[in-house]
Amino acid sequence: MHKIFIIARREYLERVRTRSFLVTTVLIPLLLFGATALPVYLESRGSAESRHLLVVAPDVATAQVIRQQLIQLPQQEKKKSQQSDPTEKRQAPKMGELTVDIDTDTSEAARAAATEKVKQKQLDGVIFASSEALSSKKIPFITRDVSNFGFNAQIEDGVSEALQRDSLKKKGLTDADLNASLQPVELETRSPAGGGNPRAVFIAVFSMVMLLYATVMWYGVAVTRAILDEKTSRVMEVMLSTARPTELMAGKVMGVGAVGLTQVAIWIIAALLISAQGLIAGADLLKGVISVRLLVYFGVFFLLGYTLYSTLCAAVGSIVNSEQEAQQLQIVVMMPMIVSVIIMVNVVQSPGSPSAVWASLFPLTAPLLMFLRVAMQTPPWWQIALSIALMLATTYGLIWACARIYRVGILMYGKRPTLPEILKWIRYA
């Protein structure tokens, strides 16, 4: 055991002192932040620009109704955004001030002239609500920003609500009646077992699942590369003079895993220290969502998943002789983890379905999917116990088999061994 810790310590210190560790520790959070926050920031700045629209209708009254509703859209969107739950932010971009003119000339010549003004950038858009368009309930919106789906959807909602109000008002309803009838109803989903906001639960759990997935994928592959580097440099032959192959494999799995945990811990601490306000808001949001029980399960499934896949990656590193061969086999080894992410949405929607149950019991997909089921809708205790037992048994069997492959493979050079040869290694090693 002492030799295992010495090897693990060497693997850990060798990697945390490299420039690549420092660069990835700083660069990856910046890239993630840029990929998520920067597009939203640019979209909000671009969409907050003032726009000049023209409403064309067969009569002044209809045009004025649409104009009045459109002018109120920026204030309505701002109010909805302020009143919405933090986990239910509207995806529509911010809307700048709208200048809306009206016209009652619905002829084709007037439409062509208005379209030309849009082309010449004298107008940002034309809502052509002719009699035919109103009767068919299909009103053309002529604009250069045809790909600005968020803004166009807001204009569509505004025109639709304006015409609904106008139709109901002509039937004798007062403004108070109209506001009451058009007030949207908020449906609050609640679990019978209590708990926090279900959307907050999903966001928190999904973040933990993706953290588990990324760490296992990333540092499982790092184990393969660590073994391959030493094998190709013949350092392994020297190390075998002082330690057994199984001790080398265990030390590398522990050392590289500790590097991953260190990097994740740095990211979490940095995120908490960046903003005290963000820390307080996050604590309020996650209150009643992330429990001690859930954290314990996260630790259990994280360790089991990492050990299982790192052992497979160690076997891959001992078999192959080049980086290209390693990449080909790594895809096969990591495929169950990738499949887990693909079917994750189905498990969230139906945690108790037969497919979700069997997928969460299968040892290679259980680290992600059983944890997801535990967090979203706790399954019967025997399913959790059976899943953990199967993972432990599978991990033990893989460690036994992979240690035998590792024992022979690390000293094999030349061509990649065939499957029958690998089975002989397991049998005779």
C-alpha cells in the first residue's frame, strides 16, 4: 500500500506542476463563461436598440390598437423579466424602444413602397394588416431581421394580443375585463414529497451530473495517456523493478484522479469567491435542493464511476502502442458514458420507466443515471442497493481482469494485440 501512495503522489505532483494544468484550470472556466454569457450579452445589447416600425391597417382604429400594444411591449417585457423566477428567465431578448407609425393605404403600391423603405433602412419593419390578412389571421411582417426569432416572436405576440383585445372590446368588454381575461395563469409544479422549485432541482442535479461526466471522461483518458507515455519512453521497465504492475496501475488511477478532484475544487472555490452576491443568491436558490444525502450519493457514484472507467482506460493504455490506437479504443470504452448523456432527458421525464430502471442498474451507465434517478425521483431502496452492488462487483472484476492485462501489456511492444491474445493474458498472467 505504501508503494501505491508513493506512485500516486508522484503522478499527482508531476501533473499539478505543469503549465498545462495551470492553463486549463484558468482557460476552461473562461471559455465556458464566454460560450454562455457572451452570446447572451451581445444579443441583449443588439436587441435593445430602438426600432422604427410601420403598421398598415384598413382603418385608423385598428392601426391605433396595434400601435398602442406594440409601444407598450418594452415595458411589459421588462416587468415580466423582473417578476419571473430566477430559474424561469424568459429566453426572449431585451427590447428597445419602438417608434410606430400608422397608415391606412393597403394597396399593393403602398406595400411595395413600404417594402422598399425597409430595404433602404428607412424603416425596420412593416406590419401589413390588410383586410385579407386580418380575415385569414396571417399578417405579413416585412423586416430585414428575419433571423431575429426572439424579437419577431415578441412582435407576433403583441399584434395577436392587440387584435384579441380589439375583438373583445367590440363585444362590450371593459378594459378591466380584458386585463382579467387575458392575464396568463402560472402553473406551479410541486412534488408530493415537498422540496424546492423543480426547475432549480433539475438545474442543480444536471450540473452535478455533467460535472461527474466531464471529470470521468477527461481524467479517465488522462490515465490512458499517462501509461502510454511511460510505456513508449521505456520508463515502465525501470519502475517495474521496484513495484508490481497492480501497484503501478492503482497508483496511477489514484494520482490522476486526485488531479481531477483538485482542479474541480479550484473551479468551485473560485466561482464562490468571485461574487459574494452570487454566493448568497445561489444559497437561497439551492436551499432545500442540494441536501447532505444527495451530496453523499454524488460522492459514492462519482468514486465508483471514476474507478470503473479509469481501470478500463488503464487497460487500454497498456494494450496500445500509439496515441492514434488509444483514441480508437477510448471511444469504445467511453461509449456507455456517452449513451448515458444521450438518454438522460428520457430518464428525467420518466424516472420510473422500465428503460430508465434497467439503464440505471447496468453498471457502465449506472454512475450517471442512477444518481439522476435518486435526485429527481428517489427509486426503491433495493434498486439503489442493487445498482451499487453491481457496480462494486463489476469494478472488482474489471480491476482483476485489467490488472492482468496491464501486467503483460505494459511490456508488449509492436503490433496491437488481438482479442484472443488479450484473453490469454487474462488467463495466464
